[in-house]
Amino acid sequence: MAVTPQERKKFISTGEKKVDEGLPGWFGTFADMMTLLFAFFVLLAAISTVDPVKLQQLADGMGKSVGSKKDIENQAMSLADVKKAADKMVEEMGTNPETGEKPVEVTTGPKGVTIGISSDISFQSGSASLKQEIVEVLDKIVPTIENSYFDVAVEGHTDNDPLPKSFQSKYPSNWELSSARASAVVRQLINMNVNPIRLQAVGYAEYIPRDRPTDRVIDNQLIAELNLNNELKSRNRRVEITFLASGVNNEIDDSYKESLNN
């Protein structure tokens, strides 16, 4: 039997009285929770720093697992490749008989791949003249520089001890000494036919300690804490060679490739 228009209106009117208007009460709490979670993860993403080397290693590992990674002939080295080459170089080096540690250390971070070279094998105290030991290390690093396209920053670092007065006529402070040491390494790399356009030299004196924590601001108190003894001071006296990460992908324009080959 067909439903008349009057009966249909009656059914609709009865149904409207039985159903509350709007969304269920729990939906407001659920929406608030999702909004807070979204804001939380946006905040995490905003304050986090990305390690481009670990990101590249992750991408390489995923590519191998699905069988999509290909070796391209004459492809420039990635930061992950640079780290592999640096790690291999360090493995082949001997340890310091006194400390049992190797004089070269490889680390990664947002800046790129950093090769830290102990000042003990690099320079005499208060001097910016290169020792033969660091020249041998640089000789092993040069092929990696030539096979990659990254800019290279050479950074000089010292401990917080003031220079003796006998050295202050040439280096008034650790700023001048650390800068001179970085420049000396750059000059040596240029003598080894590294393109000077790709090189940077900078001195930081004692103001970037080696084992600085990431959750504290560097200030004079922290610098003093990280230079409490001779062992810590020895770790801070170093030269760091960093292959700098950039916004450039593995695709390089032909003109830049040509300049690297010339």
C-alpha cells in the first residue's frame, strides 16, 4: 500500500524529534585530540635537524631492498659514499700508542660529513706549519674530494688555554692561530690540485668544543667544563674537514660536471 504525503510528513516529524541535532558528543573530544596530535608532530618536525648522510643511507638501503638501486657510471659520490670512503681510510690507520685512539674521526650531521684530525699529528704547539702526518692524511682525502662535488670547509679549533706571550707577536689569540691552521690546510689541498673554488677556511678558536652536548647553549661555563683536563683539551685541538651538504641533488648540470673534470 502506497504511503500518502501526509503519512510521510508524519514519519519525518517523528524521526526528527527522536534524533539530537549535530554530531555526537564524543566527536568534539576526538577532534580536539587529533588537533593536538597534529600540532605536536608539526612542532617536532620544526625543531628537528635532518642528518643528510643518514637520510641518504636510509634511501640507499631501501633501494637495495626493493631492487631499484642502480650503479651509474661516472656518477659523483653522494655524502653516504663520502662517509664510506672516510670510514675505510680511518680503518686502515693505526692507533695512538699512548691513548689507543685513532687520530682521525668521522662524524655526520646536518652540515654533512666531517673528518676530524687531531692537532697532535697536525701541528707543533703554537705553530701553523703542517706536520708530515697530516699531509699523509690529506693525501688520502684528496681522491674523495675529486670524486665528489661538495664544497669542503676546513675548520681550525683550539683549547681554551691562552697563547704564551712568546707566540702572541704572531698569533695574538686562539682566533688567529685556528684561522692560520685552517688556511695552512687549504693551501696544502690547493698544492695537491684541489679546486680552490670549492674550499673554505675558518677558525673557531675554542668556541666549538668537540664533545659539546646538543641540549645546551655554548657559553663560557660549558667551554670551561669541556676543557677541564689535558685529555679534553687534546680532543678540542683539531682540524675538521667537512664535506658540506647542500640543496643540490645528485643531478648536477652539465656545465658544473665539466668544470670538475677540467
